[in-house]
Amino acid sequence: MGTRTWCAWLCTPPKTAAGAKAATAPLDAGNVMYALHFYAATHQADLRDRMAAAVRAGFPVFVSEFGICDASGNGSIDRASADAWVATMNELGISYACWNLSNKDEASALFKSTCGKTSGFTADDLSEEGTWLWDVLHSEGESAASATGAAAGTANTTAGSAASANDSGSAAAGCALHSSTGTFDWTATVADRWEVGDQKFFRYVITVTNKGDSAVTSWNVRLPLSGTVTISDSWNAIVSIDGAELTLDSVSYNGMLAPQATAQDIGFILSGNALPRSGPITG
């Protein structure tokens, strides 16, 4: 079932902290799946957060069309936003289909406009979006191998520690850190990393668990930084940088945690010429 505004308005902001009323006028019928479309350069954290709230409220969602350019199907490519969308969809178990399989002279076409083939394609025939999609669809098995190889790099830090788990530029995808405080237990994982020119990008995935005996209404975590970095994108948290520290604050629909409950699907992408110090210091 399509939704209004070209399937880009799947849901309204949650009416309650639990997101009990997330979708716009759901149909009074069974066996219905709602379509969502996004274009990464236009649709970013706001729509992504509303999609996540709808899924958590029990609405089945299929991203039946997306691209990594702007909503016209052309224009600039936003790889950081596209990576954040894929990370969120993967974490929520949402299936997705990329637009479009053609050689049209526009950013959303998966083949270069100079490609006239109908079979026998090679990597050289792919556009920028096509190359990105190929990498996305082939990354899962490679990431599993990387995570196994990175196990020796896993580090633990305690609250108040500013120890760095990795030197600048050395963190591999799958490298995770863990931190505990009196109330919270959480992990920060480098889900993947890439480079554009001399600029490094790191995608972090965060989980926060309330290990206390009482419910909490919000949470806050901090990460010390090394070097100059910029937040390229974030999801399911308010992320900010103040000096040499990055702060994540809960949002309305995931701040309330019952005892032993876990907030998931939280993350951010950093860019810069130095790896952030990845030891979490408080929760």
C-alpha cells in the first residue's frame, strides 16, 4: 500500500513515548504492508526516525523505491545519508529495492549513460550509485570476516576512562567497545569505515541497556574525541560535539527504558582526518 507525498510520508511523529500511534490512518485490514520511498540527499534523519517509530509500533514496512541522490532522481549523491539509511533498514529488518535499473543520464541510474549493453556487464559499466549498491549488497559476508579478524582489537573501558581503543585510522569494521555505569550498559561498534580522498568516514552503531531495577525516562552517553571530526549524519539520538567530546542524547521514543530493556538502532557517521577516540566514558 502506497502512502501520501510520493510514499515519503509513511508516518507522523509518535504521539506517545512508545510510538503507539505512528502511522497515518492505518487501514482497517489484515495482511497489509506499507510502502516507503526515500532519496538520501533529500530525505534524512527526520524521515528515517519516523520510519523506525512506525516499525517499532508494529507496522510492516517495505522500502519499495530509494536512491542515493535527491528526490528528482538526479542531482548530488549523498553517500553518508545513504549508508545511514541502509544501516537503519538492516537493523530493523526492512527490505528495500533501489531505483533504477537503466542507463539514463541521471544520478539514480545504476549504469553509466555510455553503457549500451543488455548483458555481460562489468564493474566499469556501473554508475556511482550502481557501484555503491554493489558494495552494499556484497558487504555482509565481508563484514562478517572483518569482524572475526577484528576480535583481537575489541577493548573494554570503564566509566570515567578516556583511554583510546585504537590509534588514529586503525579501527576496523566490527571493532566494538563496551562500557558500564551504575545504571547503563552499552556498546559502541564501528560498523564500517571508508575513505573519500584523504577524508575518513566511520559509521558507529550504539546500543544502550538499562541494567537497573527502575525504569528511566532518558539516557545520555559521551565519547571522547581525538582530532577534528564532523558529524555527517545521525539517527535515533541527538548527537552533538562540544570541544573534544561527542554527546548522544535520547529522543522522545527511545529514552524511556524499562529495567533490562535495550534501546537499539542508534548511530552516527563521523568524518575527519583522525579517528575519534572510541572509549565511551559515561552513560
